[in-house]
Amino acid sequence: SHIYKKNHDMTKTWKGKTEQLLRVDDHDFTMRPAFGGPAIPVGVDVQVESLDSISEVDMDFTMTLYLRHYWKDERLSFPSTTNKSMTFDGRLVKKIWVPDVFFVHSKRSFIHDTTTDNIMLRVFPDGHVLYSMRITVTAMCNMDFSRFPLDTQTCSLELESYAYTDEDLMLYWKNGNESLKTDEKISLSQFLIQKFHTTSRLAFYSSTGWYNRLYINFTLRRHIFFFLLQTYFPATLMVMLSWVSFWIDRRAVPARVSLGITTVLTMSTIITGVNASMPRVSYIKAVDIYLWVSFVFVFLSVLEYAAVNYLTTVQERKERKLRERFSCTCGIPHSKTMMLDGTYSESDANSLAGYTRSQMVPEEEKQEKMVVHLTMSNESNSSRKRGLKGHVGMRIIQNSHAIDKYSRLIFPGTYIFFNLIYWSVFS
């Protein structure tokens, strides 16, 4: 059986109010404890409840934490036979002295007030005080995006007394690095939290003097997998897609031009999308290097076809002029003249059957251009078919320009070499 004891109500034994027990009205709490003497030590510890968000565009972070202060104010000491502390809410805080700690470089912050002000004050009989509150603060974080998105960022939340210099208030971490505790469930979508640690130093203001400043430092490493899927893989695929044009017939102008323009516009869209979610920094980021080099590769593939098309047009114009110059030989009954360019059709090959080298081109025309006379004997139909297949195969091979042949090796090889250097430098 359980024995339930009735709790003794201590307030019934007090003949006065809590303020009278703590002698709040007997002292001037606008002054710090031990005013006129040495600096009062104020210990601080923090428990981070959540790291809510990191904004690259605004260069800030939002954190929710429990901020606790420890100090001794003998004016609040009270007699106690049980040596137990008394706990109060935020209503007593307005009547006594508390440290005026604020967040340096804070953009906005607030004390939670649901369902009531999240403030706790605990007073011990010897005058030691614990002051705790739950705060959400958004503070500035100077980020360096030169290695984005393969970057690591270090942000700091800074605490300092607003009015009291180090001669009046000595702010320190109560238990060193153990003064900072974090919830194990803290996680971010884009970052991996590597570590939290504390530091402290003096801050100087030319108008007011030296102040103790405490730092909550945390290091974040960005997850790369999201950017691999959204940025790097699409850009790489667009570059590889632009290489397909090297295997397309050089006379297929609409196909090669459409492919080139499509890849260029897609790369422009990827670059615009990445920069839209980033601050307008004046230096080059790692992702910019990759995207712009990829864009250059895509653009060069378009220029490569422009060069191929131009050289092909010039070559065909020269061949046309050469054919027109030797058009008189077409009427010779026993021979037929044709340029050795490998682009003759089946009808041309059939029309040459049976002709011999009985008649030659005049000597003056020989000196100007080389003309090849093709002689075909009266072979069987099967031999003709084998010859025609060879001509068609040669025609397919020669429809690919020499620039295309070299580009099939140079473009992929150079891009792979660039990737090796890029990932070895930034990863």
C-alpha cells in the first residue's frame, strides 16, 4: 500500500509576501550587485533546442535556444531551514536586477510567450540566482561561397552585455565547452552539422570601452547530393548531348543546328536557376566554374558545326566550278570524266560501265586539274553490285568532315580532363 503525505504549503507559514521575504523593496535593484566593488561574475550556459534555417540569400541563420545566467546577489538571500530554492516566473524579473545580455549582429529575436512568458527565475537562500529564458534569434552569418556547393560554413552567435563593461560585469562560460549542449535530433536539409564549440574574448568600442563577449560557434558542411542531381548531372548530360551532332551527317543542317541551340538554351536555364537562389556576390563560385565551362563546351560544339558547314560549302563550290570547266568531256563517246570526291551516285557508276581509256583529256587541261577516268569492264551483274556497295560505304564515310572526326575525340577527352581537375581541387 502506498502512503500519501500531504504536501506542506510553505506559503501559509510566511507572514508576508514573497517580495517581503526577498526584501525587494529594501534595496535599489537598478544598481548591479556589489556596486562600487569588483566586477560581478555572470556565468552563462546555453542549450540549443533547434537550428531552424540557414539562408544563403540573406546570409543569416535562425536558432532556438535556452539561455541561462548564473550570478550571486546577496540582496536576494533569505532565511531557510530546508535550504531549498524558490522558483518564480517572469513577473519577479521586472523587480530585480538581471544581466542585460544581448545578441550581437542579431537581426531579430524574441522570447517565447506561449502560453505565458518562457522565463524562469530560481533564487537560492545564499543569494545565488538562476535566470533562464527560451529565445529564438535570427543572426547574421558571414558566408564564403567561393567553393559553393562544396563549401563548409562556420557561423557564430555572439552574446555580450549592452551596458556593463568588463569593469562592472564579467561574462564567462560557466563550464567551459560543457556550457554548450545541443539536442541530438538537430538536423538540416542541406547541411551536416559537424560540431558546436564555445569561445570568448574582449570586444572594444571606442566610445564605451571593453566588453566580455561570448561566442557559440558551429560548423556546417553542405550536402552535395542535391546539387549533383539538380545541377551537375543535367549540365554534364547537356554537354554529352551536344556531342551527338558530331555523328550526324554534316548535310543535315536542321538536325545539327536544332540540337546545338537546344543544348545552349538548356545550359542558360540551368545557370539562371542556380544564380536565382544565391546572393549576388562579386566573386566566382565553384559551381559557376563548372557551369560556365560546360556552357563553353556546348557553345563550341555549335561553332564546330558552323566551321564544318562553311568548309563544306566552300569545298562544294570549288568542285562545282571544276565540273563546269570539264563539262566538255561529257560528250566523248568512249570515256567519261568525274572528280574524285567519292560522292557519285549509283546512276553515275552504271553509266561508266564499258568505257575505256581510249581518249584522254588534252594536255593543257591535265596541267590545271587532275581528272580521273574510271574504266569498268563488262563484268557480271553480281560484280557490279559489289562495286556499288563499296561506293555507298565510301560515301557514308566521306559525309563526315575531318573536323567532326577530330571533335569526337578532342571534346570528350578535354571535358573528362576538366572534370578530373575540378573534383580533385574542390572536393
